[in-house]
Amino acid sequence: MQLSIPGMMVWYQKFEYAIGHWLQKATEHMIGCVLCSPGCFSLFRGRALMDDSVMRKYTTVSNRARHYVQYDQGEDRWLCTLLLKRGYRVEYSAASDAYTHAPEGFGEFYNQRRRWVPSTLANIMDVLEDYKITVKINDNISMLYILYQMMLMLGTVVGPGTIFLMLVGALSAAFGMSNGWALIKLAYVLTAIYALLMCAVAVALALNIMEEGLLTPSSLFLFATAASFIITAMLHPQEFWCLPTGLVYYLVVPSMYLLLQIYSCYNLNDVSWGTRDVPVKKSKEVGHLQIFIK
């Protein structure tokens, strides 16, 4: 890669490209066909590209949601998918060298991968949906290759969850906390961050009302929600002073409706009561338990 500014993102991509070609591209080459040959690293035969079923479909204008993801977000992967399904073989040559400019900033890198990830899933799904026909047409594609692509698909889907579990385990090992308490402390920190974000949302909403008036959709939604709370509070005058605490409720809405749901699902295996737990200590008499209730 031709990179003018050294930095963390540069080093990350160098290693990522290296292991991607050493392992994934080499594996695909050995058991079938390279599913994605990046444009900057590719050399195609004109005869294969001019195949009607390749170029005609490759130049199709997107008109469906899936097309925009599969056709336009990763055109090199889409081209390789078309070649593969027409019986052609895309090979990997470890002896060849190529140079390209890669993202050098964090934001640019994230935007690039925001395109690549959905495109990768869409093209793998396309191959798997018609795998029986593809295996018949392309002699280089075997069931082992299809199984390998299924494993890649599964790994992409469950990968984030796997990393999350590793992080939880690392927190537990590093700080001596049970998984449940590690999650609670993480949720505590994220709740504080989300509360600050909700303050920013409130300020932005107030500025929006000042600039665009009271009849915008966001303003009307805010007024309708607030009115429902105020009216119900007025109908219960003895509890009217519960209304000011709604400010705290507003700040922790992201935590309660996002983080709490994740925490609850993750700890389905924990059947303890969680509150008012009774500490149990062994008494001096062997075989007896003495219960202390605080």
C-alpha cells in the first residue's frame, strides 16, 4: 500500500491485508475460486469480462434495496461473483505485487468498511442461494468451497457477539468481577455517557424549535408526549410532584430501553433473586446454617 502518512490505521491495514491474502485468498484459491479480488490488485481477461452474462448484468442500474448494497457498495466483489457464477476462475498469485492508496484516517476507513461489510454479506448470500447451479456450471467450485463460504458467513454474523463475550471475560479476569457485575459497571459508565448525550439532544431540540417554529414533527411529538404526562399528573394531584423526576427518567431512557434489555438477555442463566439477597454463613455446629438478615 502506498501510504503517505504513517499511523495506527496504516499499520492496522498493512497487517489486515497481509493476513487476508496469506490465509483467506490462499484458502479460496486452493479449494475453489477467489470470491473477491480487490480492484487495485486484479488483472482480468477481456474475454471473460465481455461475456454477456457478466458485463450486461454488471452494468445493470440498481433499482432495489439489495441491488444498491450488492452492486454499488462493493463492485469488485460483485464482478468476481458474476465471473464465478458463469464458470470462470479467479486465482490468487502470491508472487505478484500491486500498490494502492488506502484510507489514512479513522473516519475514512470506517466509511470504506461501512460499504464493504454489507456488500460482502450480500454477495456471499447470492452465491449460497444458487450454490447447486454454480457447482454444476463451475468445475472449480466444490461443496467444500460452499461450506467454507457458509463458515465465513456465520463468522461474520456471530463475530461481534464473540468479541463482546471476550471483552466481558477480560474484564472479569482483569478486575476480579463476575460477568454480571462487569456488565453492570460497564452499563453504569455508558448510562452516564448516554445521559450527557440526551442533554445534547434536548439542547438541539430547543434550538430546532427556535429556528423552525412550533409546528415541526419533532416539536409536535415532544409537546404531545409532555402533555400526556402533565395531564395524567394533574388527574392525580397527590402524586403531582412525581412529575419533576421525569427529567431523570428522560436522561436514562437509552440505558433502560437499550442497555438493560441487553443485560437481561445476557443473564438469562442467572436465576438468583438479585435484590434483598440473604447472606448465608456456616455456624459453629457442623451441618447447620445460621441465617443473618440485615
